[in-house]
Amino acid sequence: MTDNTAETTGSPPTDVLATSPEGKAVVVTGGGTGIGRAVAHRFAEEGARVLVVGRTPGTLRETAREHPRIRTLATDITAPDGPDTVVETALEHFGRLDVLVNNAALGIGGTLDTLDPAGLDAQLATNLRAPMLLTRRALTALEKSSGTIVNLSTAGSLGRRAWPGMSVYGATKTALDFLTRTWAVELAPRGIRVVAVAPGVIDTGMATRNGASAEQYAAFLDDIRPRIPSGRVGSPEEIAWWVARLTDPLAGYANGTVLAVDGALSVQ
């Protein structure tokens, strides 16, 4: 009997092993604060060239400060010309696009009976429609580089979990998970990978930027911390590490996966 094991469990191609992050071109949306800022810093520190995109010039400048590999673009990705502006700017600066990180998101609390139509539209536009149209616009450039798309989801909407008070935000992230899996299958023949990272409770200060007081935010962290099996809240830098690792050539066999990084909160 012939042993075919070696034929079906081979090593990654030599060119994959040799590929370096030096010079990689990366776009990070929502790069002015929190996880987006940490992702931009991680890629820049590993030698990539990064374009951070956001609506607020001041926070983008803070992200880029002391990081010569980071360039900024203040634009609204939900605008009709947003996707064109982002991709064209990246190609103008870098001449290529290797990684697109769809991180920008808007979370507005409220139950069904208090739902504000304007808030509903804003979340759908930022969290779902914008990454769909931006990713579509970036496909030609990503195909040329055999690039990777990383969607930032949330562990709060994984599996059969409910999220009272954050239903619209959770619904948009559930939809993004489905798009991650579907795009992975659709785009694999073009050499493009699609993955997602689903953070758990991360100390980004997002709640205070969305209107909560410092006291309310601290109380939330104090309440949730004992319920996390790992016993602590995560940091933006931890999420950024995973985003960068999933774009590494040695992660090339990971495709269509949604990786929870949440201290086991979603599986307890």
C-alpha cells in the first residue's frame, strides 16, 4: 500500500515562508483611537507602511505622531466617494495595498422601543455598508498583492448570545461575520484571504466617546471583570497583535475564520 500522507500534508510554499512584512501596505479604518490606533502602531513597528483613516484629523495626527511609517487620511468612509478616496490615497502613497483592516464602527445603545432611526442608519452605514463598499473598491489592488482583509467584529454577538441594549451594533457585527465567511469563499480563487477578529471586553474608552461618563465606564469594567474567565479586561495592543498575526504569510491557511479574543467570556 502506498503512503500518500506526505502528498496531502505538505509544508507552506517556500515563497510564503520567505515573505517579509517590510514594506507591506496597510489601510486601517477608524485608526484615530482604540483598537484602530493600536493596529496601526503594531503594523508600523513591524515595518509596514500604514494609512490610518478616520473622521477626526486631530486623533489621526496623534496616531501618526512619532511614527514616520503612518500616514493619515481624514475622510468619511460612509460618503459616496469614501471608498474611492481611501483606495486611491493608499495607492498614491504606497503603490500597492496588501492589507485592509475594516475597524471603524459606531455603537449606539438603546432597546427596540427606544431605537432612534437616525442612530440605526448611522450604525448600518458605518459598521456594515461602508466596509462592504470599501472592500469591493479595494479588490483589484488586493488581488494584485494576494492581500488579506481583516474585519473587526465583536465576541459579544458570537453564537447564540443576546445583547440587550446593543441590538443594532451586535446585528451589524453578526452580519460582518457572515460576510467574512462568504467573502473568503468568493475571493479565494483570486488569492485574497478574509478573516475576522472578534474582541471581547477591551479597555478602549469607546463608551466614554459615545457619551458615558468616566464613572459609568469604570463601573461597567468593574462589573464585567469578575465574569471574564481570564479575570481581566483586554487591551487594544493584544487585539492588534492578533490582527497582525492573521496577515502574516504563515497564517495563509486561515481563511474565513472569526477569531474570538475575549478571555473565554463567549464560551463559558
